[in-house]
Amino acid sequence: MITREQIEQHARSGRKIQAIKDYRELTRSGLAESKSAVEDFIAYGRWGAQTPFAAVAAPARRRRALLPRRGAIDPAVAHPPRPR
């Protein structure tokens, strides 16, 4: 089983292709998304906000900001208009 720590170790040690392969396998994401995520990790030393690891890797004070607010309405859900 591949772990996030293994992917980070590959990225830090210069094995970018192996890191991308492992990221794809772990997250089931596409090549372009995986490449972008690993390159961002290499450049900034942390996972970007769009990666599945963001909430895990973020400090506790930032983790709350990444999660949806309680009672927040999901804009992806279509709400029918009210009858008049």
C-alpha cells in the first residue's frame, strides 16, 4: 500500500516520475492532475488546496477553513423555486 509519506519521499529525493505514478495509484486521478500536484509539492514543499492530502497536511487552524461550514448550502445541489 502506497502512503502519502512515500510519495513525499520520492518527490523530495528527485524521483518525480515515481512520485507521479504513486500519486495516481493512490488518488485514482489523471496524469495531468497528478503531475501538477507533485510539481506543486516539489515547488512549495506542501500539498496544494485542491489535492486530497490538503486537509490532512494543513495545520489545525487552516484545516477548519478547508472544510465546509455547518449548515452551508451546497451550490451544486439545485433547489427548486418557491411556489408563489
